[in-house]
Amino acid sequence: MKKNIALLIAGTSIGFTMTTEDYNGYLNEIMPDNKVAPAHNLVMRTVEADSKEALRGILDTSPGASMQIAGLLTQEFAPSIEISVKK
């Protein structure tokens, strides 16, 4: 699966293209003591080429932005579904 996602970040439109491989790779990289690097890698790996420079500027001036962006990307790519136990 491949999905184009546009986010408005600090007033700037930034485009991303996420695939199932990107999503799964991000989840597999997350460790209890390592969450920021996988988030940064995900946003830089999936940002569209024409948005890369603008994204770098945002990440350089906004601590924690990569975590927030990664959270929105994964939420948009794989939204929650309702699951319950059938008895």
C-alpha cells in the first residue's frame, strides 16, 4: 500500500509518501530507549523531494517536531479500527 499525505506544519504544506514498508520499518525500529531517531528517519525517508528543505528547516527549529509529525503520519496511514472480542 502507498499513500500520499499532506500536512500543514507551522503554516507550510509538506507532502509525504508512505508505504507499508515505511510504516512497518518505523514500528520495528522503535525501542523503549530509542524513539526520536526512528521518528526522524521516518519523516525524512517519506517526505517528498520538493518539501525536504522546508521540513529540514522546521525540524531544526522545533524540538520534538519529528515525533509529532511521525505520530500524525502513522495515524493517517493506518487509522484505528474497531476491534472487539467476540464471545
